[in-house]
Amino acid sequence: MEYYYRLTLLSFWVFIILCNHNKCFGCLEKERIALLELKNSREWDPISSYDPLSTWDDKKEFDCCVWERVGCNNTTRQVIQLTLYRAFRSDIGYLNASLFLPFEELQYLDLSDNRLTDLEGLDRLSKLKKLHFLDLEGNHFNNSILPSLGTLTSLKTLNLSGTDICKGSLTQGNISLLAKLVIVDWKSSSKLKVLYLGYNNFSRGIPPSIFTLNSLQALSLVGSYLNGPISYGLCELKNLRDLDLSKNEFEGILPPCFNNLTSLKAVDLRGNQVYIPSSLISNLKSLEFIALSGNQFDGGLPFTSPLKSLSSQLKFLDMSNCNLNMSTTDLLKFLHNQYDLRYLDISHNNLHGSFPNWLVENNTRLETLVLRNNSLSGNIQLGLVVTLLNYFDISNNHIQGNLQTDIGVVLPQLLYLNLSKNSIEGTLPTSLANMKYLNYLDLSKNSIEGTLPTSLSNLKELDTLDFSNNRFFGGIPESWFLNLKFLISLKLSYNSLSGRIFPGLFNLTSLRVLRLSNNQFIGNLGRIPSNIWIFDISQNQMTDRIPSIDIGKLDYLRTLILRNNSFHGPIPLELCNKSSLEFLDLSNNHLSGIIPSCLNLTSLKYLHLQENKFSGSIPKAILQSSNLITLDLKHNNLSGNISKWFGFLRNLRVLLLKGNRLSGSIPLQLCQLKNISLLDLSHNNLSGSIPPCFGNINFGKIVPGEDVFEKNADVGTGYNHFEYTDLLQMTGMEYMYVDWIYSEEEEVEFMTKSMSGAYKGDILNFLSGIDLSCNQFTGQIPNDIGALTMIMALNLSNNQLTGPIPRTFSKLKHLESMDLSRNKLTGEIPSELTDINTLSVFNVSYNNLSGEVPYMKAQFSTFDENSYKGNPFLCGPPLQKPCKTITESTTVTLARWSASYGMDLISLFASFAASYIMTLAGFVLVLYINPYWRHIWFNFIDTCLSFMFPFWSEAIYKVDNP
């Protein structure tokens, strides 16, 4: 017994000694020291948010194998993997590769996204005989790195995506180095198998030497500026299994020789213009992944027969935006033999016919089904087969009828459900509560009615809920506020919901987006969720004051919309501190008082305070918000002058000050608003002349890339849950989700074509106009206005403008509405205006214009008498007064002559006669009042007559006696 005891004890000590020698309880000491040296090197980024450096500390953890980004062999405890993406300082530019030499068993090295320009001593890594994976993506190497890469004979996977190694294209000599890369497989010798060259610039084409890499199994050239037809040389890669040519500009027909690539399992051609003939699949028995979205097939299918040759093994098919234009009957033939689909996206294709319920029933392993933006009709009536579907999007179709009552039983695994923009009606089935994993539910823009179901409170994972634009009524269930703890976005706008807003709603600490607009909610606002970013309760029946205390706590507020309610009182001063606020709309309420002078919102882009009772002047603080795009203050009681501070709003596109009590002249600083497109100063007490410098403003000239009124959505982007990984990593389609950062569509009201209309969204990028009507402007209309060649609406009516209509207005080729009525304009209507073919409203009534109306020319033939009435000297159709000929009408002659020389002789003669009569009357009046002057005048007349009498007598005598 003692012998066995001693033998056991001896074995234990031998084990301890051997383990200590091999570091069984930790990584090798030299590798641990090397890692610490790597961490302490000056190249390391000590503030990287991608690496918790606290684990790389000998005082906290002896075993470096448990450190972040380090992988070890479980037996030898030697480091075999280092994942160092974004780990080094972005300003160093280089890295010494010798730092990795102590890791003799290293197999996997990831140095991506470090912005390196040089990897010094890269060839020394040839000593690492087992290094088979090297990722250099996202650095800034040039092709000088290729000779060093040629020494790494063990490489099996090389990623050079986004490294700028080609600067236009790889040279023949440099790419040949890649062809010579001999690598050691685990069992036998072979050549390079996986090559990532995406996001480089191969605008000159794929280098032919790539086609010599005969053992290549995976090739990625994604996003590499490739164009023209796809090269036949790719067919030389007989062992190719994965091919990614997406996000390029290829066009033409896919080479028929692709049928020879019988090992091909995945092909990604998304984002090109390639036609795929049916021959593509005739021999490709191994295809599992086909991605062709964005390639236009002009109504024809790339596969003219059912996918029989794929032996039902197709797992991924993405053909969105391919213009298929087919019926669901043809779709049944097309996918007849496919029973193992995991991912199917055929959205944006004008598919028509009934919703293909059979597609879900036949493919019980289907995870993603995307059919949005087609013309599918009928009902969704899935069978009783429980599926694995987790992403289901059939939005923007013509689906009708009620939702099936057991939809939650049939689709229990759903994470994402989007049935918006259809014609679904009826009430919501209670089985929706069975989708316990659901985090995105969008049923907006349907005709669903009834009360909001309390059972939805069981969806505890829900983060996005959109029931807007339906027919729901009643209140919001209180149970929602108790159980939906992770709710981020709640949209219930455009329903018939009523009652008071339950205070528990504002206890949802995760809530970022709350839209309750266009309902019938009543009462005061109460509390606002403290972490809210977008809050919209417009078009309700809310009363009382805006709660100042809660406003002050909203540190992340981006959008606040309270328009069309009955709020009263002043603007809370707490709004002055909201530096994050971008969209503020308090319009159409009963707010009063002055606009706070502290309202300097540095991030503000859109400000709507119209239709209230604000008084006082426009504060300078607003005029220092340099990011402001829209400023709408119309229909208040604002007074004072238009401040010169307006000139600081260099990004301003819309300025609406209509219907106030502003006075004074237009400051020249307003001409500094070069980007403005809509200017409305009408219905004020402004005076003076119209600044000629208005002609220097863009007014509708869009600068490329500045479509500021496009729906401004800073949305999240991500991938669905399907991911295909063979040799290349290929993910599913990109989708948009949860617009909970900022997505507000701007809307403004402006008078065009004699009508006031609301314009919103992208159309505001193209709308332009000036409205200075109903003021007291004097002087002539500046000829410089004719330089506004893109303007669409011009209204100068109801002022005291004089002089002729500028002939330069003929340059306004996009003008749709011109109103110059009720001024004191003179002269003829310039015949050059008939060159404006876009004009649909023209009004010059109640002026002093003269001459013949240019009625029978172009657009002017559509204008009736109302466009010209109140001008007594105008004649010709459509007026009842005919124009006389030159011999018959001195008035017309004078009118034409005066127009030729830029003056009105009729008015001149009339004014001369009036002046003569007034002078004579004054002279007589003076003689009547002052007898002394009258006596002197009569004596003067007698003297003159006595002097002239002899001459007159002699003249008369000669006439009578010739």
C-alpha cells in the first residue's frame, strides 16, 4: 500500500513539474510578456472603445488566454489567434510586424481597420509557418506590400479589402506575386483558397493574373468600381465555390461558361445590371445562395423554367428590385420544387395575384420572407403548419380582409412583422399575443378598427409598435405601460383615440419616439417621458400651458410638435436650454407674450410658431441659429423692423413673416440669404423700394447634394437573422428599422397660383417664390428680378409700385404665377412675356397700363378679362374695348410712342394741363384778394394795349386796303 501511495505522490509531482514547464495553468510566459509589450507599445491605442484593455494586465489575470482578443490552443496553451481590429492609434501610420514573432503557433491574425500605411517587417512573418489567416482590411497599404505578402507561404485566407493596393488596378507584376503564394493546407499542399479584394479601385478591370489562382475557392470583389461585361476569365477558376461581385457596375449577359463552375455554391451579383440566362443553373447542382437584387430583367425571369435542377437545396434567393412583373401563378411554377428555402426576398417587383400562402406552407424552415412593395391581393391565410419564420414583410401591397384569428399560433417565432400600407380591416386577433419574441410590429396605414387590445401587453420584447393611420378608438390600455418595458417607438397617430393620456405612459424609460397626433385626446399634457427624443401630440384637443418643468428635463429632445391644440400662455423659458432640439412646432395654438430672447437653439433646423398671438419684435437669439432652414412666424402680432441679423441665417431656405405688423424697409442684409427659396413678407406695413440685390439670391437653384427637405431620416440599419457562411461570409439583405433618431417631414404653407397650399417633403426642394403683397412698397420693380430664372411664384400685388413691367421678366422660364395687380404700373405689357410657357396665373389688374393686350400668343390666350381689368388704356381681347388704328386714335399712337421711349405722354399732357389750370387759378385768386396788385396788373394791361394799338390799326388797314 505504501508503494502505491509513493507512486501516486511521485506521479503528482511529475505532473506539477511538467505542467509548470508547459504552463498548463496559463499561457506561455514569453507570449504573455510579448502581449504586454504589444499593449505597452506606443503604437497601441489606449482609448480604443473596441478593446477592454483591463484584461491585458498581469496584475489582474495571470493567464493571457482568457484576455480579450486572444485565443489559445486548449492543450499547449500557446496563442493561436489575435484579433486586433481597430486596436492601434490612427495617427501612427505604421506597425512593426516583428511584435508578432514570439507567437510561434499563430494561425489567425486580424489587423483590420487600423488605418496603417506600412507594416514594417511583414516578410518576417514567414517564420510563422502555421499562419493561414491574415486580415488587413480597411488599412491604407499600396501595392508595395505585395512582395512581402509573397513570402507568407502558409496563408490560406487573405483579406485586402479596402486597402487601396491597386490605385486604379493591380499591375501584372504585383498580382503575379499573389498567384505564387503557396500555402500549406492541413492535409496537403495547395494554393490560395480565399481572397478578399473588395472595396478597392479596379476601374480598369479585373487583373487577368487573378484567373491563374487555380485553387481559389472564394473570391470577393465587392464594391470595386468594376464595369462592363463580366470577364470570361472567371470561368478558369474551376474550384470556385463562393463568388461575390456585388455593388459594381457590371452589365450585359453572364458568360455561359459559368455553367462549368460546377462547385459554385454561392453567387452574389446584387447591385449590377447583369442579365442572367436560364443556362446559369442548368449544371450548377450545388447552388445554395443566389443574390441578384438590383439587376433589371425588364419583366423577364432569369430562370425560364422551375428551379428543378437545384434539387430543392436552394437556401437563399434575393431577387428584389429586378422588375420581374409576374403573377403568383408563375411564381408557383418558378419555385415549385423548392422546399428548403431559408431566405426569400422578391420585393419591389410588381408581383400581382393572390398572396402565395403555399410558399410559407411548403418551406417550413423559411426564416425570412420579404414581399413588400408589390401588387399582391387577397387574404393571408396560412395553414396550421407552425413555421420558423422570424422576419415577415409584406408591406405596401393590396392585401385585404381580416387577419386570420390564429396568426399568432402559426407564426410564433416572429421577430419582425410588417403588414403596413395594405387594406386589412376588422379587429386585431388576440392570438397576436402568442408572438412572445416579437420586437417589431407595424400595421400602419390599414383599415383596422376596434379598441387597442390589452393582450398586446404580453409582447414583453416589443420595442417598436406602429398602429398609425387606422380606425382604432377608445383609450390606450393601462397594461401597456406596465409590461412593455422595452418599448422604444410607439406610433398611434391618425386614429380616433380619445380620453386623457394615462400618466403611466411617461414611465416607459426606454421610450424614444411617441407619436399621438391627429386623435381626440383631451386634458393637459401632464408629464413627458424624460428620455424622449421625438414627441408629437399635434392635432388633438389638449389645453392648459406647456409644462415648463418637464420640458426642462428633456435632455435628448430632438423633435417637439404640439401644433393644432389649445395650449395657451408663454413659451417656457426651459426651451432655451435645449441644444439638441432640431424641430420645434408650436403653431396654431393660443400662445402669447413675447418670443423668449434666450431662444438660441444651436441645432435647430425647423421652427414653426405661426398662427399664435406672439407680440414684440423677433429676438436676435433666433437669428443666430445658424443651422436654421425654416423660420415660420406668420400670422402673429409681431412688430418692429426686419432686423439686419437675418443675414446670419446662411442656411435658411424658407422665411415666412406674413400677416404681422412689421414696418420699415427691407434690409440689404436679407440679400445675404443666398440659399433661400421661399420668401413671404406679405400683409405687413413694410415700405421703401424692393432691393435690386434680390436678383443675387438662388430662389430655386438647387445645389447638388443639398436636398434638405427630403424626408430627413437618420434611421438604424442592420441585417436580418439569416447569414450564409461557406468560405465567404454573405449576409442577408439590408433593411431599415426603427426611425427613432430623427425622421420629420417638413411642411410649409405658401401662396401660389392665387391659392394657399401646404407643401411638404421633397417637393420643397423644387418650390420657389417671393410674396411681397399687401405692403406699401414704392418705386419701380428692379430689372434684377429677371435674374431669378428658377423662381415659380412672384406676387407684388397691393403696393404702390410705379414704372413699367420689366422686360427682363421674360427670362423667368419656370414662372407659374405672376401677380402685379393693384399698383401704379404704366406702359405696355411687354410682348416678351409671351415666351414664358409655364405661366398659368397672370394678373396685372388695376394699374395704369396701356396698349394692346398680347392675348393671342402662347399662354396668354388662357387668361380672361379679370387679369387686365382696371386699366382704362388697355384694349383688345379678352377686354371688351377694341384697339383703334393709328389714324383713328391719337391716344393709342401716343401710348405706343410713350412705351417706345419709356414714358407715358398721355399722363404727361394731363399733368401739364392740370398744372396750367392750377397756376392760372392761383394767379386770379391773388388778384382778387389783393386790390393793390390788381390795380398794378390792370394798369400794366392798359399800357400794353396802348402800346400795341398803333400796330394793330396799321395791320388792319393794310388787310382791308390791299
